[in-house]
Amino acid sequence: MSTASRQRGITIRDIRARKGGEPIVCLTAYSTPMARFLDPHVDLLLVGDSMGNVVYGMETTLGVTLDMMIAHGKAVARGTEHACLIVDLPFGSYKESPQVAYRAGARVMAETGAKGVKLEGGVEMAETIRFLATRGIPVMAHIGLTPQSLHADGGYRAHGREADEATRLMADARAIAEAGAFAVVVEGTVEAVARDITAAIPIPTIGIGASAACDGQILVTEDILGLFADFTPKFVRRYAELGAEVAKAVQAYAEDVRARRFPGPEHLFGPKKPS
Ligand code: KIV
């Protein structure tokens, strides 16, 4: 895909303008072939740091680096023509200061061709979001269950169950919207809180385990396709069992090789035909 053709397709303004309208369809992608499959059907593709778990077999996202995000961002960009491409800023690459975040975001956008970046955090990240957004780096925020804060947060758990946490989440959402984020992922958050946030802020909320009340939805692609079996969160719906299909196909190949049924005559190179 040329850079010029990636400039077309769904823009940040288009996503922002979908607030309260037709739900925004988002999925993750980490590779060119998968991006090509997904691109015609979705509004936004996220190169998520979930690739640490899904692609690299890590237990958390904390080991994912900026270089890894950029390498996979470039790969996904090659398969993306229609969807708005966003790349995650990984753990350790942006919370130190707005300037550090700017350098990370600028590298991601310049080297991958992504239209914006996603970062985790609420009120405490508002200053950074404003710094980036006013300097040409569109920001998608991410609140509620934020996997980069797994240890500080006491593990993966639903957010907004207690009144004080619901109040903090609303303050986070208002602060990041006011700071200039163009959308916000709301993860692992109880329905009533996600609904209230969606009604209260002027930017789209993208839910993941946060109910259909949000302005859009995102899931990890491998989760919905049955390609990642380590752990399936409660909020995932499986639309296919491709992992089982892969196992079946590989078993058939192995049996054919062992029985010398593969390769067949149709796969052979013959001698050069006399001219
Ligand atoms: O890393 C990721 O893939 C994400 C989405 C699932 C929201 O943050």
C-alpha cells in the first residue's frame, strides 16, 4: 500500500464525527496479511500492545517496546487502505513527560504512517494529551482496565463497581476529552458507568467489555477468531474457531508427508522441455 493511498480512507475527523451515530467498528491487527483481511470491514485498526501477549507469548504487555510497535505498525500499514490506523504507545514510552510522549508519538506517526496513537491513563495524562493533540499527534485515550497498570491496579478486574471508582472514571473521561483526545477506549467497565461516560463527553467511547452503550466496539482479532487460546475474557464473543481449523489442516499435512502422499505429481518440477 502506498503512503498516498493510506492518506485516503477513514480519517480522525471521520471517527470523531461518529459520536452518537452509527457504531464505530474497531479491531486489532499486528501483521500485513491480517490487516488486508480486516481493512474492508472495519472503521479503525489498532496495532495494540496486546501483541505482546498474542504474538510474542508474553504474560503482560509490559515488555513491548516502541521499536516493536513501529515494526508491526509498518506491517499493518502495508495492508491498510480504508480503516483509520492507530498504534499503541507501549509501557515506558510516554508517561515520563509530555516531551517524551511527543517524541514517541512523532516516531510512530513518521515511521508507520499511522493517523494517531493510543495511550493509557486519565486525569494524570490530560496534560500530555493536550501537548500531543495541539502539536499534530491525534490521541485516542484508554481508561478503565488499563493493562499497562496491571500491577499497580491489583490485577485484571472490572472497573467502576464502587461509587468512588465510578466518579474517578467520569473525571478521567471528562479530563481527556477536554484535553483534546479524539476518542477514548473504555475497557472492563460496568455498563452504567460506560453509559454515563458516553452520554457525558463529546468524543466517541470505544468499548471493550464496557457494553453496547458505547459509541463503538473493539476486540482483539485473535480472540474473536479462536486463534488465541491462552485466555478468553468474559467480554469476547467467538465468531470462528480458526485455531481448531489450523490444527486439523496441519495434522492432515503431517499425515500426507509421513505417508508420502505429499508432494503429488502436480507439485513436481519436470525436466526442461527440449526446444
Ligand atoms: O492493546 C490492545 O490491543 C488494546 C485494545 C484491546 C483496546 O489496547
